[in-house]
Amino acid sequence: MWLKLFFLLLYFTLLFLLARFFEAVVWYETGMFATQLVDPVTLSYKRLKTILECRGLRYSSLAEKKDVSELVEKSGKNRLKSAGESCLLKLYLASALKSLQQVMMNEL
């Protein structure tokens, strides 16, 4: 009985540590935790449009950043986070690669 309880506790501890390890890897690669919330007000207009594109929403009738950020907030409540987060991860990785390329070009 005690042995089963010990192994169950060991299993959950290892599972927790493994999850934290993978979260640290994501943070190291992107500079942002996977569970971190994104505030639409602080994002640029271009990033807001990219989020809407990833969610499959149209924004052509919206001209102001305020309207686009409201649509991002409203659509985020009704959709699964995993699709949006993976798209945001791709967006941040692409922007990191672009800035790295710019640094490399400036050094040459």
C-alpha cells in the first residue's frame, strides 16, 4: 500500500518537473512563458492582424487599432487557446529570426 502511494507521488512529481522543464525550454526559445497572457493593447497593429489571421477572422473593415484589439479580445474568449498560442509562437519565432538576420547583416 505505502509502496503504491510512494510510486504515485513519484510519478506526479516527475510529471510536474517534466512540465516545468518544457516550459523553461519554450521560455528560453521565445522569451515568453507559454501560460503568459498577451495584452492586445500593448501589441502592434501588425501583430494584432496576424493573430486574427491565425484565428481565421477577417479584419478588412476595421481601420483603427482599437477596433482590431477589441476583436482580438472578443475572439480570444470563444476560441481554443492552443491554436492561437501556436500561431503566436510562430509569430514570435519569425520576428526573432528576422531581428537576428538584421543583426547579422549589420555586422557584415
